[in-house]
Amino acid sequence: MTERVVRVRFDKEIPKEVEKGIQDELRAKAVIFNDEDPGLLRHKLKYLPVILRTTMYDVGIWTTSLEVAVKKVKKIGVADPTRNHEFYLFGFNSFKLGEEKARELCKKWIREDESRFDELVAKLPVKLRLANTYGEGGEGRHLAWPACTLELEEVRKEIDFLLNKPFLTMDNDYDMWIVEYGGYREAKEKGPEAINSNARVCGENFQAIFDVYKKYLVNFWFTFVWI
């Protein structure tokens, strides 16, 4: 299970001491996601999984255009979802569910993501960014979302859900299906309680970024890099 740590980028005019304060606080809050998290969240949420998946994906150091990067994160996996949409396919037990069904569900998510991606971007007061990154995999390039994304109403509702409600209640067929066929590691090892715990940690991580953003009142761009 690969971990992805938050990395941030700033406008040039931001004072260095502010940059350091933001980076130090995010580091202290241990904002880290796992590769499995986008697939887990995508079973129930619309917007946070899109943000998480598109920031985790390395568009390639040769990608120098934001427009090209956006096309890659929106379209990757259409031809081969097993290879390119691995972050979502971690959300399925493809051996138990069946490879064909897992692919079809993944393609459905991809199609739905495109409009949701555009919906969020249209509401942002600033553009996305293409950020050079350095991690365990060496030098890369990732899409970065502005922190103000996390105060959009649609996104706030999903963060609040993760923080205040159980991800799984197990009182309906869909929740039982997620545990049975979701393929999420914790479902097989520890059951729905562990899934709820991990989903809450995802909410806490997004909330930590939001809290730092509101504290400093400085917009920054965040992405997630393999460590």
C-alpha cells in the first residue's frame, strides 16, 4: 500500500515565512493518503475522489502544458482502465467481482468524473496548476488544486459527511456490497468498522488542508506525491 503525502505550491509574492508556516503545519498534521483511498471514497462521493485521483496521478515530466495535463487526468484509463485508473480499481476486488464488471464500473466512474471535474473548475476563482514534484518515484509532474476548492459547497458537504457520519452503516444492500466486492484492503482484514475509520481519516486530511488555508488566508495549491 503506497502512501501519498501532500505537497504545496505558492504564488511568488507569498512571504517565505508564510510558506514555511503552511508547510510545517501540514507536515505536523501528517496529511497522507493511500493509493486505495480514491477507490474507497468513489463508492459514495462525487467530488473528493476526483480531486484525490487527479492529484495522485503523475502526468509525466514531459508534460509541460496545463491543458494537456487536464486532458490526461480526465481521460486516462478509457482505453485501458486497469492500467491507468489503478487508483479507482483499488476500489474493486476484481477477482471476486469479475474483471469485466470491475472494468465497466471503473469506466462509468470515469465518464461521470469528467463533468464533475469541469463543474468544480468552473467555480474556482483561480486556475489549477501543473506542479513539478519530487518523491520516491523521482521527479514527476502533478496537477495541483487550489486550496479554495475545499470551501466550495459541494466539497464541504462531502468533507462534513466523512467527519460526522459513518461511511458504512451496513443497514442497506449497497454497504454490504462494498464490503463484499469493494476489494478495499481493510474490508477483507477488519470489516466495515475499519473502513469507516479510514474514511474518517480521509475527511480529517482534507479538513487539515482547509484549516491551514483558513488560518493563513493565503491561497496555495496542493497535490499528493508518492513517498
